[in-house]
Amino acid sequence: MAAELAATPTRVLRVGMSPGLGARLTRGLEILRQTNSELDIELELVAIPVVEQLAAVVRGEMELALLRAVPAGEGLQVLELWPEPVAVALPATHPLARRPTVRLRDLADLPLRIPARAYDPPFHDFALDACRAEGFEPRLGRPSCDAADTLVEIGNGPPAWALIYADVEVAAGLDAGISKASVLRLDPPLNACGCLVVFTAKAPACVQSLVAAFGPQGAA
């Protein structure tokens, strides 16, 4: 990793990531700096849809991506590193919102808000597969995008639900006292995988260093 990154005194590290993974990225970069003390890493976050992040990794335009849910594609090396608990967002006025937990199949009659597949294929497929595993085909509502905006829409629109990552309530600054959306735990619990995504041809030693930095031991 040191040899690859230290070819120049200052290395611009171009990274894509799912929303809410800033703390993991920060801790991982600090580990890279500690293990390569001569290296001056300049971070550049690439804010583009997940599908474009994957293409940028393959083209060598980004060093890596940190994503929630497992992507697939030619030219990608995907390493599943940590669990990402998933929760449900409902209007606070819905009868199910009064429960401490909810089952996916209890939501089958409501439209599901998830990102369009063209925007975020891994999470779109993950959500559909989770519903199908519970024995139903979800009725899809209007595609969602930003998690905070989705919570506002769920709380103020017609009855619908969304699958979100369990920590989005904190990341979005959701105030349970004033919010019109409720975030509930799932029964049984549902986890997606947090992944490191790099180009297939990246050197094994470099990949190992990235795993040590961004995986559960280093950056959990």
C-alpha cells in the first residue's frame, strides 16, 4: 500500500461512498496515515450515484468505494467487511408505528419507497430480495433518494414505508419529538453488508491494507 500510494508525496485519494459512512471513512484514513507516516493523503469525495461510482472504480477514476449492500459487475473486487442493520420508516400516525418492532410481511399492503435500480442497484435488489424472502412481492411507490428527504416525505405524504439503514435516524438528525416519521426495528433483524469495492487488478497487498483500515477491526 505504501509503495502504491507514496509514488508522490501527496496522494489524492478519490473515494465514493454510501451516505452515513463518513465516520468509517475518517477512521480508515487515519489508520492509513498512521501506518504510512510519510504519506500525505488528500481526500476527494466523489458524490455521484452508486452505479456511476462502480463504473468509476473500474475505469480507475476512483481508488475505492465504501458501499452498503453488495454490488456486482465485471472489473470489480467486492469485499464484504461489516454488517449494516436495516430498519423500517413509517408515518408516525400509522398503527404499525406503535409497535416496538415490525415484520416485513406486515407491510405488504403499503407501497415501498426505495432508490430506483438505475441509481442504486445493490440496495434496490437487496430490498426486493428481503421482501421476497418474507413471501411477498412489494408494491413499489415513487423512488426514493436522500434518506433524510425520504423520512420527511414518509411523515408527510400518503401511507408508505421505506427500508433505511438503522443509523440513518442519527445521521439525518431525526428528532423523535417533532418528526412525523417513525423508525422501527425489524423482527427478525435484517442486515445488509458493508463493502469495500476496488478494481479487480489492484495489488493484493494494497487491498489487504485497505481491508485492515476500513474493515471491522480498524474502522468499526
